[in-house]
Amino acid sequence: MLAGLIVYGVLNTGEDTSIDSAVKRGERPAAPGASVVLPTLDGRTRTSLQELRGKIVVLNFWASWCDPCREEAPILERAHRRLQRDGAGTVLGVTYKDFAAESRKFERDERLTYPSLRDDKLELAPEFGTTRLPETFVIDSAGRIVAVSRGQIEEDFLTNAIDRAKEDGKAA
């Protein structure tokens, strides 16, 4: 019986289709949750990844209580300014299990100009397998994930990932 369970387990493990594994294999999987519409932090508008198709999106899941999120915020802000200057895209923050007032204070304290959405009901984060913060996904203009960082990003990582997204966008 044990041998049967082992054989069953081996035969049914299947191929790893996680975002991380696909990107590591050099694939560019479609960003999940494109149709999930979330409110901005100020609650005035709502948007989705689908609405940003055609632009590079640096999708960053963060929270005000996350120290590494605070440390990487200046890197994301610089990337956002470059993307805006080039007309290539945007950084899009998504709060994760955070109070709106605390999130807005974080944005003011860090002088962030890129938009952030509220994912209070965790509608988007689980689509990306997000369970710890910060997590960042660089998405090309065709809506494909070019790079993944599960943890605090470094400037070189982000610059290289955005460059790859620009190149991929030209080929798409």
C-alpha cells in the first residue's frame, strides 16, 4: 500500500507552474488577476492591471508596518520617475493587510508619487502567491511577468528587470 501511495504521488506531482518557476525557466507567464479592480488609497477611483496594458508595470505589494517596504520605497520612487519620464509605465503599489490611514501616512512620509491600490479583501495578492512582504513583479507592456522579487528589492535588480521588460515589449 505504501509503494502504491509513493507511485501515485510521483505520477501526480505534475510540472511546477508557479510564477517564480516559470520566470526562472526564462518564460514570461501572463500576470494573473488582470481583471481584479481595486480602489486607490484615497478611494476616489478604481483600477486594474488590465487598464494598464500597454505599459510596463512594477507591481509592488507593501504595507506601512513593513520595515523592508520602507527601505525599498526610494528605489521604487526612482524607478517610477524614470518610467514616467520615458512614458514607458508606472510603479503600482498594492497595500496588503494595512489600514488606509496608515498606508496614506506611509506614502506621505516616503514622498511617494506612484499610485497605490488597496487590497483589503486580498483579491489580487493571492493571485500572485503573495504571502510575505515586500514582493515585486515586473510586468511588460504585453502583461507578462518578466521578473519576481520575493523580498526587499535592490536597485540593480529593478533596473535590469525594467530594461528586460522594455526589450520584451519591443519584441511583443
